[in-house]
Amino acid sequence: MFRTRTTLPVVLAALLAVSFVSVPVARAEDTPLAKAMEEMGDHYKALKKIIKDPAKNADSLALIDKSLAAAIISKQHMPKVIEKAAAGDKAKLIAGYRKAMAEVIATYCKLEIQLVEGKNEEAVETLKALHDLEEKGHEVYNP
Ligand code: HEM
């Protein structure tokens, strides 16, 4: 009796422990592109909270600097979709990716100029345009 009562929890604990043993899996966030995109995403969320407020423009500008750095890194790494694409489709996909990321960078620069000029209302709209670029880009390159 004593044995059964103590053995069952031990067996269950062991099973639970085994289920948590980590098998090395190549997670999406392990790639340099995923890391840079994730950073851009975090900065985007932070920007969204403060972009309206002219008193926080210094913080917004610092976030834009970091977003630009992450966007440039992103542009240098090809998405998996391109790597896996048929040879005949690659050139078009590479050009499209470069163009879309260049547009993201140009839009962050536009945002920067608007904030430097104190045009916070316009900057709010530009941030929305960045979200549209993200959605459009992800449709093709991060489906
Ligand atoms: C402001 C614009 C953008 C933001 C904030 C953004 C954000 C993100 C985030 C948060 C992820 C998930 C990262 C993770 O796995 O944890 C991601 C992944 C990805 N994004 Fe973006 N993105 C933007 C624009 C774009 C554009 C324009 C493209 C393509 C032209 C693109 C292509 C990708 C790809 C391919 C991945 C998957 C990366 C991987 O798993 O290796 N993104 N992005």
C-alpha cells in the first residue's frame, strides 16, 4: 500500500520531467531574420504607445533608430520562402523582398522627419502605413 502511494507520484513526476526534456528544435526565432523582425515588432508596439505625444519625441526617435537598424539587418537575410522557392521564381521574390524592406526603411525615415518637424498627427498615420507594409510583406514572405 505504502509502495503504491509513493510510486505513483514518482512515476508521474518522472513522466512530466521527461516531457520537458528539451530536444533541440530549430525555432523560428533562432534565425537572424526572425530576431531582427521580432525586434522591429517590439519597437513598433512601443512606438504605437507614444508616437502621438510630442513630449516623448526623443524616445520615439530612439525607437526609430533601433527599428531602422533591425530593418537593415532584415533586408540582408533572405526569408525561408525564397530559399524554398523554385529556381525560376527566386529572382522575382528576391527583388520583391528587397523592394518591400526598402519601403519599410523609407517609411521609418519619413516617420523620423515628421517627428523632427513636430508633426505627430501625421506620424500616427505613417505608423499605420508601416503596419500595412508589414501585413503585405508577411502575406508573401511570412505566410
Ligand atoms: C514594420 C514592419 C514589420 C514588422 C514590425 C515586422 C515584424 C515581424 C515579426 C514580429 C515577426 C515574427 C518574428 C518571430 O518569429 O518571432 C516577423 C517575421 C517575419 N517577417 Fe516581418 N515585419 C515587418 C515587415 C516585414 C516585411 C515588409 C517583410 C517582407 C517583405 C517581412 C518578412 C518577414 C519574414 C519572412 C518573417 C519570418 C522570419 C523567420 O521566421 O525567419 N516583414 N516580422
